[in-house]
Amino acid sequence: MLLVERGREPLKGFWSLPGGVLEVGELAEDAVKREVLEETGLTVRLHGLVQVFERIMPGRDGRPEYDYVLLDYLCEATGGELQAGDDVSRAEWVQRQDLGKYQLTEGARPVIEKAAAMRAETR
């Protein structure tokens, strides 16, 4: 699994899947390819939507400070060289059995498991 360590808030220091913000007028699948390249140096081919996940994070006053809708895709690396870039401090290939060694963001583990099951079905 390809994981990145977040280099900025929110959730700085947590590990998650590469991703980011859609640019105005950008298609979701194009954003996935762009964000993975910016954060990891890798080019990818998309194999399908794994899950839609909404994360609402409260601020210090208890009111929502961040509201994200995350679209997680199953991807295959097709080129490039793995290196941390953009707003991540590290990027690593991680074996499923080693996921417990990483401080993962909420919801990352279930989507990783679902993506692994999807991948197994396509083989």
C-alpha cells in the first residue's frame, strides 16, 4: 500500500493515502493522478472508486473547522520515482501486515482493506 505522512495540519504526522483538493473545473480522476504525482512522484492508473468517506473535524470551539468529502480510488503505479513531495513529509510502500506500525488517519485502515479485497478480485 502506498502511504504518505501528512506534513501539514490538519492531522500533521498521521499516515494516510495520498490525496488533496480538487481544483476548480478539475475532474476527480484527474485530481487523483495529479495529487499522487505531487505527493509521491508516481504516476498512476485508476482501477475504480473504492469508497466515499466524509470527515468533519471540529475546531477548538466544537464547531466544524474542516469538512472533507474523500473519494478513495484503487490505483496502480505506472511510472515515476517514489519521493515525498508537496505537503507530505514521507512517502512509503507499506505491506498490509505492517500497517499497525503506522499512526493512520481515521478511516484509512478500512478503505485500505476494501481496496485490497477489490484488487484480489481483479486478479
